[in-house]
Amino acid sequence: MSQWYQMDFPDPSSEPARMLYCYHDTVLVIVMMVLFGVGWFLILVLVAPFMKGLVNRDITNSDKLEVAWTLLPSFFLVAIGSSSLLNLYEMEVGDNVGYNVSVTGHQWYWEYNYILDLDESTKDSDYIYFSLMKD
């Protein structure tokens, strides 16, 4: 049960929710790695003038550093993108996907609840149209 002061996600109750929870944790780890890497280079560059040129010769005109600086973000983006597409596919086309539309309306003291189960009614598209037009 989630509370208003809860700082974490509620416990996942389905497989896509569990996959999204793991995806969030993975992206958080990758963001922290990038943050620490960029912060380390920032500190290295800011401290370089006080090191009397010892750091500067390793950073400027370094082909290995330029290749790593270019390829590492692309690997991170491919890893994040592939797991994101897998999550999207599982949520839209997976085995246990439920398509329900729930509409709640309030008027004075009354509450109206309309629930349309699209899993059962997608076999006949006219049924969806006429069931929405009925009321």
C-alpha cells in the first residue's frame, strides 16, 4: 500500500510493472555512472592548472579519450533503448495485456461509473461504437 510520503514506487503487481521498475533502476544506475564520469573529468580539468601541465598532456590530443568519449554514450543509449523497446512491446502486445476503459463522472451527489472491457469487445468494432452511443 502506498502512502503520500512514500519515496519509492509501490510494489509491482504485474509483470510489465516489474519490468518497468527494473528499467527505472537500470537507467538510474547509468545516469549515476555518467554523472560521476563527467564530474571526474570536470574536477580533472579544473585542477589541471594547479598540476603544472601534468594532466594537460594526457587530456589534449588524446585519440583514445576521444574514441571512448564518443563510443561509451552510444553503448549506454543502445542498452537503454533496447530495454525500453522490450518494455513497450510487452506492455502493448504481451500475453496478459488488459485494455479497459473506466470513466467516472460526478454530478451533484451522484457518481457514474462506466467500464468498457475492450478485450471482449474488440472482436466486433460496431459493438464498441453502439455501446458508447447507447447512453
